[in-house]
Amino acid sequence: MKKISLFTLAIVALVSLAGCGKDFLTREPKLSQSTEIQMASYAGLNSATLGAYYYLGSTGWYTCDRVIENEMRSGNGMKQSFKNTGRCTQGFNWQYTADATNTAMWAYCYYTASYANNVIDNLAGKADGVDVTEQDLNNLKAECLFLRAFAHFENVLVFGQPYTYVKKNEASLSEAEKLGVPYVYHTDPTALPAREPVLKVYENVVADLLEAESIIDPEYVRGGVSDKLATVNIYAIQALLSRVYLYMGEWQKSADYATKVIKSGKFKMWTAEEWPDVWTNDVGSGEVIFEVYGKISNGTNGSWEDISYITSPDGSGDPVATPQLLACYEPEDVRLTAGFRTDANSESGYYWTTKYAGKGDRSPNDVNNVIVLRLSEMYLNRAEALMNGAQIEGASALEDLNTITSNRGASAYSVVNYTNIKLERRRELAWEGHYLLDLARWNDPVTRSDADFVLGTKNQNVPFPSYQWALPIPKRELDLNKNLVPNPGYANTK
């Protein structure tokens, strides 16, 4: 964690984003003033809050690795010889060591939390009751609470065992097996925080999100940005709560929060006719609740490492869809007919996702928005929760599942069971980074056929439970923070 703390002053490299106006996160931030000066005014705190979104757009997080790593590990994606630059190999083979594991993911999540904490800790006394009200400050705090919760939630999903597994087996697990990540509430360059238990990290995430929900103006929408859905509002908070509660097996709470979003009337399902075109929009609409805004001029733009280039048959093209995934779809399902593309000459026999086909700004290393939360997930969350005993007046699990299929050109379900829930989540959310996390919370193994494991060298199948579901803490972090305990099963040295 000291590595991260050394970057706490880097918030000054983000504060000038307030001047970007409509060019939301489209300029490389410049070092322009001290943290103390920046935090002394509402305008400075507002710009610092905007800056806290910055690293979500990094290829080490949401504009590549977070999605691609999960798809390659889950059985949805695979390596192949037609397009092979050597990328995507580690995740595909589950071949992780403390020396080279997700260091960017760990760091970017903590950069984000650190920037959010700097704002939260400096809000007091900035309201003058005329131009700046307490509600204005609360809106900034709610954004930062969301970002802090989101960052820690993302990290515990990678570096901790699944909540459902730990909760069920808490009495029999070792202390190290129950550990998640440090939950950092204050930016302190000298701090060496210890890892907290997975269950405690989730408790903290929920607490931050509930506070954010309680203080944000329900009508609040951040102004002066290109894509309003790339910043936090009450529906993003509620949608994330639905997801977190789902991952905890808190069925009624997950259903309640999914229903809040569904009933808001702010979002609408994409139809089968609309579906092929929504993924390359410049700004989100329809189903999009929260997304990461992509722009070539963004300071974090990954260019040759961006998800659009990585998943293009005209780009690096390393990750393709597995035969097992493609076989999940019916022939007329728009998610099959328009959801995948082959190479220009149709000679490879492989198919690439079209969810990151690019905005047309540049070829071949284009850019995309990456959707984090959307309406279909809320219906799927609620369907699973209702099947597990939650109750929502006027809603049923079967109707929620068929809300998805009726808008995709797929056959309706006649019954609801875990087979159908799992199938529909895989079909709808494929190549958005969900399926691996679903397998984890269901405590299901990864099972890949020979056809799904082309160019694979080890870990074709990954059992559950296994130490492998919690990745090793990066060695750099272990070296810098004596209070971090390594994850079991890896050759970690302190």
C-alpha cells in the first residue's frame, strides 16, 4: 500500500480536469497547483471529484483488463493461432504469480479511492449558503463515496475469495483464506494498512453506498461533461447496490434495489432492432446506467492496448469467443447474429465480440465506452433474487427473464431454475466481464472443452473451491507494506 500512498499527491495532476468542460476526461491532466489550494474551495473540490473518475478509463482497469481478463478466465474467451500477439495468455491459463499479477488493477483502484478520500476529507465548511449549499457538498461526497466503494469492491472481487464461499465456510477457513483487501478511508502517505476480511470489505462497501444514496439529491446530474452517464447519480448507486447484494446472496435487498432502478422510468430496454447499434454510441442511452466514457483524446486512452483494438479482427485480435459460448445462443438471437463478427475474408473460423467495435474515430486502434451497469442486469439480478425467495409486488422471475429474451429475438422461458438463470446471464452479459464473477459467487468451476482451450497450456479446468479464485497480492505491494498478508497457494515471499 505504500506504493499507492506515494501517489496520493498525484491528485494535483487531476484537478485541472474541471477545465475540460464538455471534453469530459479527454485531456491529459496537468500539474497546476497544490492539493491544499485545490481543496480550499468548492470549485476545486468539484474538479477534484471529476478527476477521481480518471483511472476507470485505464486499460489496466475498465477499458481492457477488467473485461478481457475475466472473459479469458471464464470460458467465454480463448486464444487462437490466427491472431496471436502473445496478449491475453496469463488470464487464459490462470497462470498467476505474485511477481506479475494485476498490479495495475490493484493500484488504479487505490488511486481512485485515494482521490475520493481527499475530497471527502476536505468538504467540511465549504458551504456558504448562497452559491454553495450543503446539498452541493453532499452531491460531491456521494459521488466520491460511490467511487470509493466501487474501487474496493472491484479489488476484493479479484484478490479475495467469493463472499458466498467465505460466508458459508467461515468456521473452517484459515484466517488468510478469509482476507480481502485493505479498506482505505483516508489518504496517508505513511500508512501501511492491513487486509480486512472479505465479509468486512463488503460491509464497508454497502455502508458507503447506503450513505451515498441517503445524501445525494435524487435529481442530481453532473453538468459540463460529454457523457452524463459516465458520472454518478442515484440510479448508479442503487444499481451497484443491487449487484453487491446479489454477490452477497442478500436476495431481497438485491431485488429491492433492482426494482428501484427498473421503476424509475429513466432507462429502457434495447429492442432487437436497436441492439446492434448501441455499443458504438458516443454517449450512453437506453439501458446504460453507468459507463466509462471513451475518447481518443483521453489521457488514459490505451491506443494499441485499448479494448477496441484488442477485440478487433483487424487489431491484435487475440481473444475470441469460444465455441461453447457461441453454442449458447439460438440461431435468430440478435446477440449471436449481431454480437460477433469474423475476419474480413471469413477465413479464420473464429468470432470476435462486437461490443467494442469502436466509435469510428480512428482505425484500427479505435475507442469505445465500456458499460459498467445497465438495465438488463437489473432484470437478471431481480429474476435470480425472486427465484431465491425475494418478493416484489407485481414482479416474477419468469417475466423478468422473458423481458430479456423478448427484446433479443430469443425463445421465451417456460420455467425459472438455475440452469436458465445461468444461461441467460451468460448470453446477455457475455464480454462485459460478468461470467467469471457469476461462476465465483455460484461457487461453480471453470470447465473448458478442448475446442475452447486452443493454445492453452495449463488449467484447462479450474475447480471450485480452489486457492486460484483469489489472485496473489502483487509482490511490489507485499514488499512495500509489511502488514499485507499473502494469499495462500502462491509462492509469495515477503
